[in-house]
Amino acid sequence: MRIAIAGARGKIARQLGVLLTQRGDSVLGLVRNPDHVTELGHLGVTAEVAELEAADASRLADRLSGVDAAVFAAGAGPGSGAERKDTVDRGASVLLAEACQQAGIRRFVQVSSMGTRSPNPPDVDPVFGAYLDAKRAAEQDLRERDLDWTILRPGRLTDDPPTGRVMLGTEVARDAVTRADVAEVLAALLAERRTAGMALELVNGDVPVTEAVGAAVE
């Protein structure tokens, strides 16, 4: 498959790109910073500059020619304010989904967050609340589109080494998950089209990734 990854230089997306190229897929990485094009090229990812906060959906669709599936893994990141949480975590996801529809790309995997199933608690930090609001709105937009979408909601992210073992389901207890394990689950979800139409929560656990993904669709 040829797979487009939005936010391809992010910590999860970089590892996903490597996993996909290692299994023989072709990866198109969409990045904001031109300096990251060469860096990702060394990992086997063909990167292109795309400003997803301001791009035109039809022009982006043209650039996605030949792509079979897309992953939205972009995010405003730590230190950004509420406004960029909306323009990136919501707006950029909406743009990519629209471009995929225009380009005829049906498979779409969205990286969201645990905490979007219910309203924000009253004492939530305002910026984190804006982040959850943006993710929640991006999920809702995706649900209304005629795409083979899967939403993945990881728990608290860590940079620990991969475990290869997770807990994956429509509702799991809050816990942490390594970014490396998130990347492995994303790679498995792309290959498992029976997860289309599902929103799945993810934390580290005891089940090997492949088994966990298989169990989620049974």
C-alpha cells in the first residue's frame, strides 16, 4: 500500500513510517517544516511540505494521487495554545479527511485521545480541555464522512521502549501506552479493514498487538 501520514515527523508518526516501510509499504509523509524532508528521507519516507492549517482540500487531494490510505497523526504539540489545538487537532484532520474523499481514498485512521467519550470535567486545564474539544470535534466530523475510518484513542503517551503488548477495545481503563506501541497498533489497523467504523481505546496491557487487533473485530 501507499500510505500518507499527516504529521510525519511526530514521535509516533516517525516510528509508524519506519514500520510501514520495513513491511514493504510506500509512505508519503506530510510535514510543515522543509528541514524535515531530508531527515525523513533517511528513514525511507518520501516527505512533502504541506501546511495543513491553511491548505486547500482540492489541491491537497491532487497531491494524494496514488495513495491507498491516510493516517492523521498531526498535533499542535506541547506549549501550543487553545487556538492551535483547534486549527491542527481539529482543522487539519478535517482538511485531510476532505482531501481523501475528493481523491477517492477510503481508508482513514485518525489518532485521537482517551477522554473524548465524555464531556470534559469541570476542573480540566483550559488548554488541555481545548485539546480534547478539538479531538472530539475531529472524531465527529470523521464519523459523518463516507470513509472507511478507524479512530484510535491512546492513553497517556510515554517514550518507553515498546512492549508489543496492549489492551485495545471500545472502552478500557485509563493508563499509559508507549508511542512505539501506538505506532505498531496503527500499522496493524491499517491492514485490518474490519476495524472500519470503530473507535478504539489503547493502553499497554498483556495481549500481543496482532492478537489485540484481531480480538477487537470479533
